Amino acid sequence: NAGVTQTPKFRVLKTGQSMTLLCAQDMNHEYMYWYRQDPGMGLRLIHYSVGEGTTAKGEVPDGYNVSRLKKQNFLLGLESAAPSQTSVYFCASSYGTSGMGEQFFGPGTRLTVL
Amino acid sequence: AQSVTQLDSQVPVFEEAPVELRCNYSSSVSVYLFWYVQYPNQGLQLLLKYLSGSTLVESINGFEAEFNKSQTSFHLRKPSVHISDTAEYFCAVSDDTGGFKTIFGAGTRLFVKA
């Protein structure tokens, strides 16, 4: 099992450019999440999905969009990148149908917006 | 609303010394508590968790944490640390409400010195 994979690993964008981050999991998990990690702020939830075809906003959703067309994939889009979106982005998934579920994380995508 | 406070942003310690990483949470309902570890340039991985039952939980590599409901704490301890324990540690809380989201603390960077 590959677990949770993310592509790309690194990316540099100019302000105003767009990009899509891809997350894939092979554990048949229902729940998937996108977080951003910034120094001293821990992980903040951007968007999440409780199943194929469903998405919901997290703590910091502005400037991002997501899609979950297939159960195993969760895409995070930046339509017009801003320097404030410079961060490390982590995707995670969980099998739990309750708060007890452990989250499994991908290796992260380091994004720099100039 | 839930929140998690990790009281120390950095903890330097010498090899073979004991360490305690502090975590306090706030919640109005019963909670599940987690410690995740992040090694350099990697995603987070679960270290240990408290769901119910015994308030003392242990990991396979010698860490332990104790759930203290009256003090709303879930401190992480290890009696003797190794260089390889150098990492960032995140405390997290979830429950069975609110879409099963997990709230992460800001993280504590443990630096083990030889």
C-alpha cells in the first residue's frame, strides 16, 4: 500500500497563477482532508470531504476550491495564487465514521508564491 | 468550540534525559485525544491516542500520555529520549460532533542534543 500520496512535492508560482494539488489514497477511506501548515500555527483545515462527491469548508477555505470526483482522490485548487498562500500543504484521510478515526497523512507539498 | 494549547513551542533536552511535552484542551463534550509526530520533511504520523478506558496510553517507542479530565490535559512523556526522537509533536482533539473534524495544536519542536 502506498498510503496517501501527494503531487507535486514542490512548486513555485507567481502571484495570480493557478494550480491544482492532487491527493490520492489507496486505503478506501471515506474521509479526506486538506490542511495547511504554517510556522507556529500548527495545521489548519482548509476543506474536507466525507465521501465521494461531497465537500465542506474548514477553518481557512478562502482562496481554495476542492473536488472529490472519485473516492480515492481529493483535489485542491488555487485559482489565483497569492503570497499569503505560501505554505506546506498536507492531505490526510481517515476511515472512521466518528471522531475516533486516526488520520493518515501524505508527505506534503511545499508551495511558494512569489 | 474545541481548542488545543501546547504550552511549549520548543523543548531542547539532552540525550537520555526525561522529557514532558504539555498539552491542554478545551471542549464541552467527551473528547478523543491524539499525539502525532512529524519528522523533518515528512507528514504527520500517529504516535498514540486516547479514546476511552485506561487514562494512560503508550506508544511502541516508549512514549506515554495520560488523560487528565479534571485538568483537561494530555501531556506526553518519555523517561529517556534518543537523538532519533528529534521531531515536531502535535497534540490533537476530536469528538463525535461537528463533522468529525480534528483540531491540532501549534506543535512542540523537540530537539535532542548529544
